[in-house]
Amino acid sequence: MKLKLSFLNILLIVLVLLVSTSVFAFWGGSESNSDIKEDEKNINEVILNNDGLIFRINSEASTVSEFINEQGISVSDNDSITPSVEAKIFSGSRIIILRAKKITITADGEEIESYTLHKIIKNAILENSLVLSDVDIVHPSRSSLVHDGIEIKITRVNIEEKIVKKDIDFKIISKEDNKLGWRDKKIEQKGEKGIREIKYEITYHNGKEINREILESNIIKEPINEVVIQGTYVKLGKAHKGDASYYASSWGTMNASRSILKGGYAKVTNLDNGKSIIVKINDYGPLSSGRIIDLAYASFAKIGDPGQGILHNVKVEEVLN
């Protein structure tokens, strides 16, 4: 009988222990799990895109503003934050920060300084209310990436077609008339200029012409040649033969004779080669015997070689008309 009671006591003790353990586990375990869940609620994994750099950050912040302050992220007034700073944060939230870049645009004689969130130069230009034509030159190119402090230069290009009329000079055609005095000249047909019409393509950079290309060129009026009749009749007086010398080239146009008065004309012929010239006498000489005329250097050169110094076989005739 004693053995039986002892066994029952043992069973009772075991039961008491099991119940106590279960109760402790229930109360103690519930409190521990609650603490863990509470901790998990306060820590969120946030994906941060900071101007293209991606980070995964565990944060206790509950709003975007708190997250930025928590992480010590510096944001300027020109930067962009998405979502707004008041937005709540949850696990897996994405925060995007776009950094504004300072740009300087030179266009139309003005310089514009501003900040942009755009990545491409073309979009940054359009953002500043600047209109680009297809031919405008942008440096750096429109598709280049924007970086902080970039200087952008816009060259305005204008291409226009322009028609210009230009004169065409007429030719002068000379005819000789041996019945007309050698100093007489008359116009048989008056010349008229022609007109050429030229179409240009003109390129301007910022209003300044830098290139002009001919597209078409048409004559709309042909020039009319001028016909001039020159008399060749020379009435000659007494002839003299002898030597001819010349003045130094620096003396100008000086022709001297002792037999023909100043203001008169003389025909001088080099009998060795047949070349002749009519000159106006404006000096008296030469004084040397044997020499019948002194010629200007240029006149002498037309009928002989100045290197000879003197032409020994010359005929001088006074011109009477």
C-alpha cells in the first residue's frame, strides 16, 4: 500500500512540473516574441538612389525627412526628393534624390546661370525657355551629359537665299581710220554694261556672315561692246636724221628738240628696226652736236634698247596736225 501511494506522488509531482513549465513558457515566450516583433517593426530596409548611386540601408526612420536626417544626407534647395519629405517609410521603400547642377548658358548675347535636374544638355536648354533650331550649333553637343559647372554655348545659325545683281563690264573695240587725224577719236557705238543675276546661299553665325555660296548665276542682260574709231592720219613736216639720247628715268616725261617748238609733236623713228613713236616736245635740246632729240626714258625704250645709251640712226619729223 505504501508503494502505491509513493508512485502516485511521483506522478503528481511530474504533472505539477509539466504544468508549471507550460505556463512559464506561455507567459515568458509570449513576451519575448512580442519584443522581437516590435523591434522588427521599427527597422525598415530602404533603397536609396542618390543621384544614380544605389544603396540598401536599414533604418529606424518613419518618414523620408527622418531618414535623411538619420543618414546625415545633405540636400540643397535645388535638389529633388521623391517621395516628398513627409511621406511614410515602409520596408522596401525607395527614395530618389536628384542633385541639381549649376549651368551657364551663353546665347543671343546674354549669359544665363541656373540649376538643372536634367541629365542631357538639350533638355537643360529647353528648361530655360531657349528654343533651338535644327541648324543651331550647341557646344558641348545637345546629347552630351550635364555636369556641375558646365558652360554651354549656343551659336545661332541662320541660312538665307539672296539674289544680287552685278554689272558686267563691256569690252572696248578699237578701229583705225587713216582719214581721221591721229589725235582724233570718235565713238561709233556706245558701250552698255550687262547685268548678271546671282543667287547666293548665305550662312550667318550670330548675325555675322561666315559663308556665301553661289547657287545660280544667270545673265539677264548681255553687255554691248563699245566701238571706238582712232584716227591714224599723220601730216609730217621736214625730217632730220641723227642720234637720239634719253633722260634719266627719274626725270619723268621730258622730250627735247632744237628744231621743234615746245608744245609741238615729233614722230621719232628708229631706222634700224622701223619702230616709231610720236612724242610731245616740252624741253629744248640736246646741246651735244650730232644729237637731234632727247627722249623720255619710257619713250626711248619703246623704239630701242636703253642699254645702248644712244640710238645713232634716228629720223625725227615734225607732226603738223
